Amino acid sequence: MRRSGIWARALAFVLLAGCGPAKETTTAPPPPPAPVTVETLVREGQRLYAARELDSASTAFAGALRLDSTYLPALQQMALLQYDIVMAEQQKSERRLRASRAARDAYERLERQGVSESDVYERICELSVLLEDNRTFLRYAKKNAEKYPFDRQYYNLGLAYVEAGEYAGAIKTLKEATEKFPSSMYIGGFYRQLGKAYSGIDRDQTAERTYTAGLKVVEKRLELLGAATGSPSPERRRLVDDKIAMLLALKKLHQTYKQTDKLREVERQLKEAGYDK
């Protein structure tokens, strides 16, 4: 009996020992979140942009620019994204208007940071036209033509002068363009805008002579291009559009001055050009 009592007390001790407090186990704390940097925000914006989540991408790029308003990759991506929205929104809308302003702002900030490629100037000009801001259009068209004195830049500058109502500047620019770029695909546009500028200063007879000369030049260019086969080239389409526009301008002048014979001739040419409105 004594021996069995000893074993019972030993067993009770073992059981009580097993019921004691468990040993503490420790777990490593979670790593701190990665710091938000301008680079990480741009990368996230690019990922969202590629997934066509444009609003979220715009938010990411805007966040990057709040951290560093001069960070070129963020400015470039914001400009491209907002311009993409403008191009996707074919109809006038509040969204397109906001995107036009945001895109132009980003391109202007890029230009102030020293990014002076012709594409930057042309995007600012294009967006200014959409925003009906002729003064900004003219300012950047001048910069573009000064840095890149080529036919496209001259055409845009002449157009900007006309749209801003600065006809003397338009006449000087466009006359120079007709002499410097006689074989340009914009040659019809040079004469078309030049005639419009002369009409703007009430020199209708000079405008008529300008349109007539421009039509002859366009006809020669079209002959050099040969007969159209298949879809017309961009140059041919542009030349034909300028030809029709100059004929319509002449029609208006002939109607104003009641020049019946000239009016019939212009209407015949319009019909030959496929214009039947």
C-alpha cells in the first residue's frame, strides 16, 4: 500500500508538471512597407497605363509629380496619357476638355525643362487649337519654326498667324514658304492660307491672284504624282483638299463681285474635282 501511494504521488506530479505554462514563441514582425518614391509611383502608373486603367494611371503620375514636379519621366508619361485620352474622346466632352488642358500643361512643363523636340511643340499647338487658344498656338508655332525651319513648321506658323488675325506675319511667312519649299506636300496649304491672309486685309484681288496661282502649282504637283491607284497617298489627299478649298474661296469671291463667267468656271472645276455639295 505504501509503495502504490508513492507511485500515485509521482504520477500526479508528472501530470501537474505537464499542465504548466507553455514556453513563449516569438514571430518576426512584418517588414515595413516599401517607401513611396517618385520612381515607384511612375512604375505603378506605367503598369496601370499598359492595362488601360487610365484614370488610375493618371492618379499615380500625379502623385509622382507632387513629390517632384520636375521629374521628366513622370511629366512625359502624364503628357502621353492625357493626349491618349484626348485622341480616344472623338466627341466634345468635359473629359476631353480636361485631358486637353492636362496634356498641354504637361507638354509645356516639359518644354520649360528643356525638352524642345518638334513633337512637343506640335502637340502644344494641336492642343491649343482644340482649346481654341490662338495666342498659345502662335507662340509655340513660332518656337517650332525657329528651331526647326522646315515646311511643316512653316505651314503651322502661317496657319497660326491667320487664326490669330495677324495677317502681316502670315503673308511674310507664307510667301517665304512658297519660295523655300516649292515641292512640299504643303504647297497648296501655303497658297490657301496666303490667299486667306490677303482677304483678311481687304486685298481681294491679290487673294484671287494668289488662289489662281496656287491652283496651277497644285495641278502640277498632282500631275507629277501621277494617276491615283488604290487609296490616295497623304500628299495627294492634302493637295486635293487644298485645291477644293481654294476653289471654294474663289467661288465666294466671284459671287461677292458678281463675276458670272469666272463663277461658272470655278463650279466646273469643283465638279471635276468631285465636289458636289
